[in-house]
Amino acid sequence: MLAEQICETFNRCFAQSQVKLVGGASEPLYEPGEQESCIYFREDYASSALHEIAHWCIAGADRRQQPDYGYWYRDKRDVKQQRTFESVEVKPQALEWVFSVAAGIDFRVSCDNFDASTLNMAGFSAEVHAVVIALLDGLPPRGERFIHALVAQTGNQQALTNVTYREPPK
């Protein structure tokens, strides 16, 4: 599934929610608006679109009133900052994984840090996998709505089973 198709599916699915998914941005960004909020994703990357959608699907009403949901971003982090980042990212990445399977695109866990000394990729991957399995027992409402729209678009019913989500390599 291409980024353009993901945009069409999302914008059709959430037309009444006053939010629009827009590609082509140099950096991902969520901008709340009085009339319409915008979720911008990087370039034309389908994985960036799905990741930003996952953040929106998880964000509560208060977070959706803040630019970028009120989260901070640093491209270099010490170990403590990296663990904090991972604790915030585990659920969106898990939901992105579910969306990716439904959309038929590859998913890769991302620690999103340029300092390899602070990374525990295997540990974070295992955490994301555990959340994926838990999510299959109860997706957040907007996430459930979107995955069903993706499945309707792709016909990939297996995206809703935990058989599809194999544990990441150690």
C-alpha cells in the first residue's frame, strides 16, 4: 500500500473527525487546529504515515490539543532519556506494526537515536512485540476503526490475528 492510498483511506475513514493526513513534510508534525487538525508525515513514506496515525489514534483529547501531542524530541539521548523515549514510543510503534501488517508493508522497530551506546534494540523490540499481542485483544477505538478500514482496502484479514506477529529476532 502506498502512502497516497494510506492518506485516502485515513482521510475517508476520519472525514468527520476534523483531522487530515498530509504527506510531503520534511519532518513529521501534528498541528491541532480550530477547524481542522493536520497530521503531517515525512516525504511520501508509508511507514511515517502509519507511525503518525498511530500517535493520533493513541493520543487523548488533551494531547490532541497540543502541537506534536506535547511530546519532546531529541535526536541524541543519554540512556535515561532513551528509556523515557522508548516508554512513550512502545505503544505507537506497536500500533504502527499492526497497521503495517494490515497495509501489507514492512515494519521495523525504531529506537530513533543516533547514539548507539544508549540503545537496547533487542529489549525494545521485545517490548513492542508484547504490546502488539496485547493490542490484538483490545485496540484503541480510533486504531480499531483505522485497521478495519485498512483491512477493507487490502483484504488482509490475518492482520487481526497474533499468528501474524512473530517475535523479533534476538
